[in-house]
Amino acid sequence: HLSGDAINLFWEQIDVLVSLADYESYGRVPRESICRATPVLALQSSGILDLVNSDLKDWVEIFDPKKEIMDLVENCKKLVMTVSELPTVDSSRFYSEPIKALVKAWLSSSNSKIS
């Protein structure tokens, strides 16, 4: 529980409020955040939608984790495809002689999954 100067100091240190509440009937904390000139990133809920549909809409950004995760998955797939198309690099030139010997021993061991 914070009060007085402590709560003011707390809010001064926040650049963006992230609200992950699945259900927010009124959106008290996001509203307080906006009153303190701190923007809000939130999951979609009825209280948050009230803010988005008001004159405070510029202070609120809706976060859809399903979409964001799917975007992340797609970006990872693209990255994997890009990396797979790059020419291979002789990584042995980045290692000292003792490290080269360890890598060579590891690659020739039966436990190695790299060919």
C-alpha cells in the first residue's frame, strides 16, 4: 500500500502502464494512469473499451496477445528462412586452438547432433 509522496514517486517512474487484466469493468487503474499523464497498453475489456471510445482514446493502446504472438511466430519463421538461406560460415576461425580442438572433439562424438 502506497500513499502520499510514495504513490506520486511511483507514478513518476512509470513510462507506460501495462494492464493485463482479463476483466476490467471500469478501468480504475488505467484511468488513474491517464490522469497522471501516463499512457496505457491494455488487454481488451469493457472498462478499457470505454476509454478507447472516449476522448481519452489517444492515451490507450489495445494489446491483443493472440495476434501479437502470431506476429511473433511469423517473424520467427521468416528469420529462420532468412538464416537458412545465408551462406555457411567457417566458425572455426573465431576460436582459439584449444577451443577448436574441443569443438572438433565434440562434433566427432556420437552425442553430436550436428553433421
